[in-house]
Amino acid sequence: MKKLQLLGNITPAQFLRDYWHKKPLLIKGAIPGFKPLLKLDKLLEAAAQNHVESRLVTHVDGEWNMQHGPLTELPPRTQREWTLLVQGVNLLDERAEALLREFRFIPDARLDDLMVSYATDGGGVGPHFDSYDVFLLQAQGKRRWKISAQQDLSLVEGLPLKILSNFEAEEEFVLEPGDMLYLPPQYAHDGVAEGECMTYSIGFRSPSFQELGEAFLQFMADSIDLPGRYADPELQPAKNPAEIPREMLANITEELNKVRFDEEDVTIFFGEYMSEPKHNVFFTPPAKPLTVGRFMEAAARRGLKLSPKTLMLYRGKHVFINGESFAVGRADKVVLDVLANERRIDGATLAKASDDVLDALYTWYADGWVELV
């Protein structure tokens, strides 16, 4: 896929300065002549699979209902007001993966996935807000979007969906194929299909600090080293046996205060955390893996590429891939940075890799993390 303009007549730098996290942007003709990358039958097949996250939202006689996949039965296409949502379509189709990667002016550590929403006439998921940035690309048919910067984000109680109780639209747009709407986090919006339609949502990761904090403490548990054992050689007779002695608490506090972490600890934690594949992602090793020698010959001739499911990041000397991390020397880092940034590497660049990196690449190939081009 050739490089797309996506943002109309502004550059990524202008977009990030003026719109990212700040205000919506409507881009008419973001991808001129755009057509759906997956036909509806392929989308329905995906929704029926156990490892694909999908949801069916229906709105019948004023009642909202949501059903989680796998979805083996769907309403007829002639029925109004139902929506099929399929997450992670970029993992199922190379063209969807290529489209998602067009948004890499945002760092990979923030880029999440491409979700496809298919809706019949009148279909939608109600007025709501997301906790993350999103690009809404119209792929087929028309969808009318109403949006609002309202501060009141209270929800209707007792519904299976998070629907705003007091939505008041401030702007309204009709998106046609190739049009795209960017919305910052917590911007209220309601999209309703006008006839059959498909919308592609490019979403971004925005973990809460609470989530990160809990995960970091679990990560640090493996590296804490506090030798010794509690002792109290100066213990005095207890006046109140059930009361925890002040000296005991002071001793414990002093030892626990020896737990320290620095920026490198945070770097390793965050790189592993953000490169960890989602729980429903499974890698498929090659059915008949080549021997090491033949793999090296083929890689030198054809080059390698990351599996669409692989998440690869780096910072400084640390390289992260699918939740694992390791430190590399300067020469190997040059090679691996190319693979991470380009998501592929040619034979000429591979020739500069050390034996350790080549061994790692073969292991990743055997695990289904990298593929021959």
C-alpha cells in the first residue's frame, strides 16, 4: 500500500500540535475512493471465531441489548438498528494491517487496533464517549455523526452499554466512503448508519495509571532483594500483647524503604508491558519450519518481516518483543531498530547482524513471530 495522506492538507506535526487530545477534526476524502478491505461474509466468519473479540448490539423497540462473541447467528440484514463490532481486524487481514500502520506517526506503544463496525439502517451503539483517541474512517455507505464537547458524561444506569444520559449534540456530519473523523478522548459522539454501512475505527492504547501501577509492582516483585529476616534482640515485655509494637513497625518501614527503582526499571517494565500481545492473540509457527541453515539462506535472499501479531519496541539498549526484553550492543541495535521501525528487514541489513541476533531471529521464526518475506 502506498503512503496515504490521511490528514488532508495538514502534516502530522500540525495535527499533533493543533488537534491531538484537543479537538475533533473532520477530514473529507482522507482516502479518496476507499472501499472496504473485507467483505461482509469475511467479517461474519471472523465474528464466529473464539479468538476474535466481537459484539452484537441491537436496538429493538427502544431496548438496547449487547451480546459478546463468538457470534454464530446474526439478525437478517433487512432488520434495522443492529451493529456488529469486530476488534483486531488488522490481525486477520494484511490490508487492514497495512492501513493501521499508516497511522504510525503516533508511536507504536500507543497504537492499538483496527475495529470494523457493520451496521444496518439506523444502527449504532448510542451516544457515548471513549477514554482514548480514535479515528473513524467511513468504509462503506453513510454514517451520520453527532458530536459534543459536553462535560456531563453521566451514563444511563442499568444498560449493557455505556450510553450517555444527557447527550446534546453540538456538531453534525455525514461521512461517506473515504471520509474520516478524529475525536480526542472523552469527546461525546453518536454515529447512526444511514442505510447499510461499515466504519473502521483506529484506536489507541491509553492505560490508566492505576493499571500501570499495579502491573509495575508485580514486575518489581521479581527484582526485589531484601536479605535478612525480622529480628528484635532488644525486645521489651509486652504491656498490651495485641498491640503491634512501634519499634517493630519502624524496623519494617526502614527495610521496605530500601526498595528502589529507577528509570531503567520503568523502561524495562513499560517496554515488556506495552509489547505483550493481548490475551486472545495466538501465534502460528510454520507448519514445516526450515532448518537453521536454510532459514538463514532464505532470509539473506528474501528478507524477514514481523508477523502482524508481533509487537516490537525499543528504547536505548533495550529491545522488546511480545512481552520479552533483552539488552543489545550498538551494532546489533542498529539492525534490530530497522526491524522494529520498518517491521521488515532486507538481506543486506541482516548480514550485519551478530550470531546472537541471527539465533534469536530463527527462534522467533520457529515461534511464528517473524516470517520470511
